[in-house]
Amino acid sequence: MTADTLRRAAEVLRALSNGSTEGPWLVGHEVDGAYAERRTVVRAQGLRVVTVGQTRQHHHREAEANVAFIATMHPGVGLALADWLQLEADRLGWLENYATPQALTVARAILGEAS
């Protein structure tokens, strides 16, 4: 069951990463709205990938930190994490009870399961 959880999470993360705009993702400046000139945009390949807190300044005090975090966790990072989870699953073999707690925590978070 543990190896299966790791493999399922790796598959989900790989599918999400492969379906996203290729990285690296970079933080950019918003051009208008409440956050004009603030670093609240993630760009990749010259395109806007995501904008955080564009119109309601009072709702997103952490907008710039959120954008920096999102940019850091681009699809290349997702693929690396998927590879790590797959490696952990393959390493287990029949030793299901020896999975690293960190790998299981990451896998369950990806799958939306309780840890």
C-alpha cells in the first residue's frame, strides 16, 4: 500500500507537471491594478502563467511571497519530486514499512489524503 501511494502521487505530479507551461518560471511585475509594479506575476516563456492578488490588495498581503513560492515550484521541480517519489517506491520493494516519513507526507499531500 505504501509503495502504491508513492507511485500514485508520482503519477499525479508527473501528469500535472507535463500539462503545465514549461519552466523555469520567473517572477514578474504586474502592469496595472492594485498591484501595479509589484512582483505578483509568474511568467514562463514570455507568457503570464499566473497572477496573484491583482485587484484586491487587502485580501493578499502575502501576494509577492506567494508568487515567489509558485515560481519556485515550477513543472521541473514537480518532475524531480515525481522521480524521487518513484525512486522511493521502487526502493521499498517488499519492505513496505520502511518508507521515509517525508516521502509519505509529500505523497499524501499531493493526493489530498490525511497524513
